[in-house]
Amino acid sequence: MATTTTARLSLTRRPRRLRRTEAIRSLVRETRLTPDCFIYPLFVCEGEGVRREIPSMPGIYQLSVDEAVREATAAKSEGVPAVMLFGIPDEKDATGSAAADPDGPVQTAIRALKRADSDLLVMTDVCLCEYTSHGHCGIVEGHEIVNDRTVMQLAQAALSHAVAGADVVAPSDMMDGRVAVIRRTLDERGLDQTAIMSYAAKYCSGFYGPFREAAGATPQFGDRRSHQMDPANVEEALREVEIDLAEGADIVMVKPALPYLDVLTKVKDRFGQPTAAYQVSGEYAMLKAAAQRGWLDEPRVMMETLTGIRRAGADMIITYYAREAARLLARA
């Protein structure tokens, strides 16, 4: 009668031993994803009791100030410590003057959020694209965005946010010199404790489409290639980050996240400074659409992508998935 023998390899190392159970996998896990690294974007509009779902971003809404407070409070209760505010004014003009309106939706929301919870970390996007009638990120002369006039307008918008109580202002325009001018403007008003998160490496990406619908910020002519970065460039991103840090940025950002994980890693490795990544609207919408069609397991790919962004070097992640991910982590 034949006997069966079990082959045993003589191996010094068996890496699978540390993947055998969830308890072991958890002990040796190299990247930790926690709700306190999430920043939750909110689109704030005029009015009261407004909660309009954005068709291309299921689960994300244009919110009046009262609804934004309710949403931020719910997110905070789930462990998300910070929100990023984007304004949607009723009136726009060629220079985006409403961006600095002390009674604008963002400024009003900052005050309301701080009254509701002074510990909530309130960040604000500083750009003119939501406020200009032409949808561009700055003041236009002919068909050209003029850098220096735009920077002065951005500084006034950032100042109005800081005066209202924002903890962090985040210029996203990619104009040259805006970090230095904003820092000087804030410091001259005694607002030296207001931090600056610079969109330092913001690429001219096709992943912004749903955001432009959400914020009403689609350019009426041309595109943004004159100021947002060429997707082919990495060294340029490092130069941009270096300049913004020298001008006084406290946090630097890479945007979008998933297509630029290599850039994110290089930025973190080169500078070692607090680094953010923005999982932008198109990344979110892409996963949502595939999940709705049954092509992807949404909770699984949500956590996989966020973990990948964190693993690549992000200390903090701006994501529309903040609440969903926080709830899932709480159940883990």
C-alpha cells in the first residue's frame, strides 16, 4: 500500500506566518488609517434649510450655513476633527469681490461653526473661481489671468476668513507669491496664529469635473493650464513646494491624490513637513459610480484608496468619504 508523505520545505523565513490571522496582521500593520487624519469638504451656499444633493457626487450636498453646522457636528461626533469650507455665493462678478465679503457664506459659516463647537478645526479654501462670473481662479484681463492683482484679492479673502475665526486658510489658486502675501497680510493684522495650508502642487487634472458642478466654477472660456501644473512634471512640484514653504506655508498639499501618489511620496521624503493630499471629486465620483453598478465593493475600495494615500506620505487627507470611512473604522 502506497504511503503519502507531505513535502516540507526547509525555509528560514516564512512571511505568511505574520499574515495568518487578523490579530497578527493588525500587530504588524505598517500604515494606520484613523478618522483624525480626515478633513471633510463642505460646500456652503446662501439661504436657510438648504440641502441640495450634487448629482455627480452622491451623498454630497450644497448646504446652507445651518445645514453645514449640522453636517460638521455629525462628522465631529464620528471622529472627523476638521472641515474645509467652499463658498457658493448668489452673486458673482468679474473680480470675485464676494470672496472677501465678511457676510459671505464661508465667513458666516465659520462664525456659526465656531459658536457650535470651538474645538472644531475650520479650514477654508481661498480661491476666486467660485466667485468670478467667468469661473477662472483670478482676475482676467483679455484672456489672461493677471497674477499680482489676483494675489491681492486672494489676500483680502484669506484675511476675511481669518477675522471670522478660521484656523487654517488654504490658497488653491496656484498664483505665484500668494503664500507670502497672505502670510504678511495676516501677520500685519495680528493673525499670526492662523495657519496656511498651501495647495502647493495642484495639477491641471481631469478629475475636477464634479467639483466644478458642485461649486459652479466651470471656466466660461479657456482652461487652467497657465497656472495649474502639467501632469507630466514632478521636479516642478518639488520646486513649488519649496517656494511655498519658504514663503511661510505651514502645511503643503498635493492635489489630486491617487494619480499623484509618487509626487506625494517625493514631497514628504524631500521636505518632511506636514503634508496633505486631496482625494478630489472625480476620484470620489468614479468609485461611487462603479459601486452603484455593482462593479466594485465600495467600502473595501474606499478604505484601500485612503490607505494608499496615507501610505504614500499624507499626514492628512481631504476626502468626501470622511464620514463614511470614519463610521467604518469605528466598527472595525
